Amino acid sequence: MAAPEDSIRELLETRRRALHDRDAEAFLAAYAAEAEVFDLAPPLSHGPDPAGVAAWMASWDGPIGSETRRVAIRSAGGVAFVAGLERLHGRQGGEARDIWMRFTLGLVQGPEGWRIAHEHVSVPVRKTQILMGATDLAP
């Protein structure tokens, strides 16, 4: 049996490939049914949303590029936390997109392996009179 960190990195790579291929079903297979997701788009939180993920993926013109940096994995007793930086890039709606985000995942280990039970994605906010997400930052 693979070490927890190896299995978790494999799950993240499978998820990255599904994102690249715009395969919503394969992408969502990484999530536990009861997962709570806090991502950039409204609402403030939601569970796994097959229709929403498929629609978002379909809005991209071709593959969705992604890479991660500074990924830290901590696991014990069937629970793991993953944190790092993720870049999404490609073309969406005819326009180039390139954004770095922060992410944190909470995973649980079950009979089918590791699954994401909690996801939080954010971008820094510039401190101006109008709060704007700082989507042009890179590590």
C-alpha cells in the first residue's frame, strides 16, 4: 500500500489531468459526497456540483492548464490537510486567463481511498477603498 502522501499526490495529479481534459465526472470523483467547497465563484459555499463544474469547464476554449507550487501535505489517522498555490491558465470566452490562487484541502480516507471533504480557494485582496481580488499575483 502506498504511503499517504504518495496516494494524496496521485489523487491531486488525477484531478489535475481531469481539469486539463475538462472531464467534470473524473474531476468530481476526487470529492467525498458530503464535501463542502468554498471557491472563488458564488455562492459562499456549496457541495460537489456536477452541472456547475461541467458548465464552468465548458466555458474554457480548450484545455485548462494548471500547476501547483509549495504543496504541503500533512496526514494522520485517516485525515489529511493539503495547502499550496495553484495556477490556472488557458483561454476562456476568447480571452487569455492566468491566475494564481491559494488552496487548502481537507481529505478523509475511506474504503475507496482519499477523498476531498473540504476545499477552500482564495486570492489575496488589495487594500484599497474598493476591495478587489488580486488575481494578477504569482509566487
